[in-house]
Amino acid sequence: MTETATRKRARGGGGAARRAERTAVRIESAKFIERNIPLFEVLTEEALEIIEYNAETLLEEVGVNFPENPKALERWRDAGADVQGERVRIPRGLARKLCETAPSSYTQHARNPERNVEIGGKNLVLAPVYGPPFVRDLEGGRRYATMDDFRNFVKLGYMSKWLHHSGGTVCEPTDVPVNKRHLDMLMAHMTLSDKPYMGSVTEPSRARDSVEMSEILFGKEFVQNNAVMTSLININSPMTFDDVMMGALEVYAEAGQGCIISPFIVGGAMAPVSVAGTLTQVLAEVLAGIAYSQLIRQGAPVIFGTFVSSIDMNSGAPTFGTPEASLILYGAGQLARRLGLPFRSGGSLCGSKLPDAQAAYETANTLNAALMGGVNFMLHSCGWLEGGLVSSYEKFVMDADQLGVLHRIAEGVKFDENAQAMDAIREVGPGGHYLGCAHTQANFKDAFWRTNVLDYKPFETWYEEGARDTQTLASIKVKKMLSDYQQPALDPAINEALAAYVAEKKASMPDAFT
């Protein structure tokens, strides 16, 4: 009796331990994706050469504008460009030659070295949504974003296993003055997460603040010698490099920090309606932008960026997840690789107002194209809704869950002895099943990718639990993740120094909401 009772207690204790292990809070973070699969290429050698030739023709004959930036005009003139007013015409071959000093890949360091990312080569780094002024959740609906929302999204990004990067403006906190909110946003990324982050680009002085705060976090000497930020520099398409974005680029390039040089294009409005014409303009703009970064500092890390949507010719609204956008993404990836530069595109892009079937279709089209098209840095990889106007809590976790699929596909197909499974096939033989065989028992935990959001239960169980749709399940997941959040440790002295810097900066200027 005693022996039997002891055995039962031991089994019960083991079950309790396993249950405790399953329910314990674990903050997992997957390494950036390293592709072991071929890329999908849509352009022939002849097509690539035509686009490259036409892009150089545009730079030489039409030129690009650098408005209200005399220093930039002086740099271009000294480099050999033809500068007339604010128009810069770049001789054939000059921009491409200048781009040669940009690195083919670089490391962006995180305050936790285990979270460092390698940008370029066969790698894919995933970062969340960027820029929306509104947020949406199942209970509160659509509303202006606040700083509390911003902090919540940073926490969700930190807790999301398949996200490698904390991002930048995951939403625009409209309850904080425009001239001060970047300080609070950076503070959130630096203290609530230990993943890499982006700097502010809305004004050159805010870029300098980003560098100075990073020097507090990492140490001044470390920042001088390493990239700790990758920030988004949008080109004002068509062919215009405004002084605000260029001012931020100048700050980051001088400091040796990474920048995404990215045309922002709605096809049919800001570029031609044809795929080939849009790719020509994209390449011309990127060549000029990256060349300019190298005029500021040779070797400054940069990413060849492409953000392209098409336009609905009935309403004039931008559309996402369309075949034309995917073709442009594939083609731009080929052009970036020919330049030997990291490539940015893709994301969970959609035009839907809700995290519904439209959102899922359009998002999946872009995510898959980004994986197969060779993207190295994917901004907007989760949370994007309503054409980029909204950061959605539910879509954030739905998308972040699906990013695990990209990781799995990128692994490719294994062919070691275990993967060949000949022992399992021999063991089961004709007419048997594999559920209990040794190979299945040894591999079942990791054999298949498993979702943390979607429902695969039988109908009866699903119905008894409330017949919950995916948005409802995602809402529950959001609440659990925020409840389970645990802040990563940070040296108290660094935390105090950052807080003092933010307080001093805020006190030095009056509030401004424009």
C-alpha cells in the first residue's frame, strides 16, 4: 500500500511540475532569420540592365532636388555633380561609384548582446509597425494613440518570440508634445525592452538626442565605433530629398549609425503605373540617397529601402498586398543585391479597417513576398492596419504569431539521417500508423510549427468555449502578454542618467504640438 501510494504521489508530482512548466512565464526570443532557401527572382539580366541604365539616365538628365539644404548642394558640387538651384544632376556612374563604400552588411547592437542582429546577406530581421497616429483594440475601438499605448506595444514586441527588433514609432503618442515625445519613445525602447531599436528622424535635433541617449545606454566610445540604431529616412518621392529627413540622415551617418534610405511611393501618384517604371524611379532615388550618405561619411551603414503600394483608381486610396507591389518588391531585391547592399521592404501591410480576412490575405501576400524576395530588414512586420493609419493590438499578436511561419520556411528541408526517417518507415510498415513509433516520440515536440493564437480545437470544444473568432482570441492573448510582462534588467545608474537627460531636455523648451 505504501509503495503504491508513493508511486501515485510521484506521478502526480511529476504532472504538477510539467503543468507548472507549461504555465510559467517564459520570454523567448528567436534569432534573426537565416535563409536556407533560394530566392524568387522575376527580372532577367536584360531587364535589370535596362532599369539600371534608365535610372542613371534619370539622375543625369532629370536630376533630384535637395531643397533648403545648401550644405548638401555644396557636397554634391564638390563630388562632381551639376548643381543648378536646388536641382542636382548626377553624372552617369558617379552615384554608383559613391555607393561602393557602403557595407554589404552590418551588425546592429542591442543592449542585450544576445539580441544583436546581422543586417544583410541571407538574413531577415523583423521589426514591428511604424508610424500610425491611431490605435485599435477590440474593446476600445479606433482612437488616437497615447504614450501608454506606445509602452504597451514596446512590451508586446519584447514579449513576441519571433520579433527581433523593437522598432521605432510603433504608434504616434498624440498626448505628448511633438517636440518632446521622441524622448519618451526612446526611453520606452531603451528601458522596457532589450532588443535593438530605431532613432527619431522627425527633426535633426531629435536625431542628435537619439545619439546622445544611446551614448548614455551603451557608452560614448561604443556608439562611436558601432551601429546601435537603424533609422528610417524616407525620400519624398518623386525625386525629392527634403531637408528634415536629410538633416536626420546627416546626423546618423556622421555618427556611424544605420539608415534605411527608402523611397515612399504610391504607384500611379508618386511613380509611374508600370512595374518597370516604378523600379527605375526607385533605383534612381536610392542611388542618390545612399551616395549622399557616403558623401557624409564613407562606410556609413545603409539599407536599400523600398516601400511601394499601388493606388485604387476609383477612390485614390493606397492599396496593399497587390500583385504589382509584390513584383516591385522582387525586382527591387534583385537590384539591391546587384549593388551589394542590404534590402528593406515588406511588412504586414493591408488596407483593411479591421483584422479580418482582407487584412489576412493582404498581409500574407506581402510577408511571403518579403521572405522569398530577399528582404533583410522588414519594418511593419506586425500590427499594421488601415493603410498604416492604425496600430492594432490584436493584429500585432496575430501577425507576430505568423512570423514564426517565416522562420520555419526559411529553415528549408533537412536531409540528415533523422530527417530521412527510414527507421520510422521500416518500423511502421504497410497499414500501420506513426503516432506511437520511436521516431515520432523523439521528434513530436519540434516536428511542426505551432501557433500561439489560432484555434485548432474540435467544433464542439470551440463552441462550448464561446465560439471565439481569431480577433477575440488575439485580444485574450494581448491581455495575457501584458499581464505576464517582465521588464528586462538595466543598470540603475544608466536608468537614472537616461531619466535625467529626458527631464533636462523637456525642461529646456516649451511644449509644441505642431
